Amino acid sequence: MKNRNVLILGGSSDIGIEVVKNFLELKWNVHAHYLKNKKNLVFIKKKHKSLKITKFDFGSYKNLKIERNLKVKFNKSYDTVINLIGYTDNVSFEKTNLKKLIKSLATNALIPILLQKIIVKKMLSKKWGRILNCSSIGVKYGGGNNSFNYSFSKHCLEFIPRSHKQWAKNNVLINNLRIGVTNTKIHKRMKTKFKIKDRIKLIPINRMAEPKEIANYIMSLTTEKNSYITGQTLAVSGGE
């Protein structure tokens, strides 16, 4: 499938970088979003002219012109959209407040959903599209003590209305992927009572996933390989 366009939100993350590489290998035109860390994306761009990178703050929910800004920043016709954004603030339920809660919701769910609303119109007219929202296996268990806002926002992201499932008539498929414990930098940023070796003991397969593994599963749901799965929340979590 050449001359296809993919938008990867959170493209500078460890998993995001692997997804970027995979799509470039397929000769897709890749548009990768980032907020802070663009070093790896810039390095890849030197070898691949088809890679476009864009900085955008999905936590800027106070901006009343947010939808207009989305249309300006992400104005292509995309065949696939992958949301890998995972903003964490290490806040417990007892210590959260409205401002912190709304920022997590806006960043991880609300603004990406508004962007998908804009993009899906062209997908439906072309009668082809794949949308994947990446969640967390923590949602299944209610999250951790210091990840209330993160887990709550990911729980909201997983909501797939009945109307979205009807997009399948136009070959536009939307799914969620609950990602399990993966060997990424996020574990160094998140506060938890568990040491990572103790956390791994809870995983039946008895190890963390690697970013490349998760990227491969993402590819299977967001390219022509997926022709019949839609409206589902799937887990890649080593058996949890």
C-alpha cells in the first residue's frame, strides 16, 4: 500500500519511534507528532524525507480555537491515525483537582478525539481508514495509586460509540489497544510502590514487552492486515 498517509500521535515515545520505523519501511508517508523530545525523530528524518514531524501541545485545552489549530497543524488526508499519547502526572485520587484532571483528559483523550472527528470525514469519503487508540492494561485493574488521572483518561479514551462502529460500512475501522508493561522510559517517571521486578512477577509470561513487539501488534491493526476487526478493545499484555 504505497502513497498512504499515517498520523502517529506521540510519535517520539519509545513505542512511537518503532511504529514510525515500521511505516517508513512500508513506504508510507509518516506524520509524527511530538511535544518535547524530537531528537530521535529528527535523526530518522535525515534518512527519510517522507517523515514529517510536528510539535503540538494536546494539553492546551484552554485554547478556544483548538479545533482550528488542529486543522492547521494536521491538514492532510490520513489513511491511518494512531494515538500513542500517554501524559502522566503521578497524581493520586486524593491529591487531584479539576485543573489536573482536565489536563489529563484533554491530553490523552478529548483533544485526540476532536482531531479524529476532523480526520474521519475524509476517511469515510475515501472508504478506507484505520484508527487505533492506545490505552493501558492498568485500566483493567483500576490503575495504580498514583496514576488516577492517567488511568481515568485512558478509560474515557476506550469509549467507542455505536455510531463509530457504523463506519465499518465505509471500511473505516476503529479499535483500542490496551498495552501491558513495556520496557520504556515511562517507568522511570511514574511513582509506584512496586519495583519493576515485582511488577513483572504479576505477568504470566514473566517479562516486559519490548517496544518493537508492541509496534508490530499496532501495525497489524492499522494497515490492510486488519480487514475485519472494529469496535474492539484488545490487550497485548503477556496474559494479564
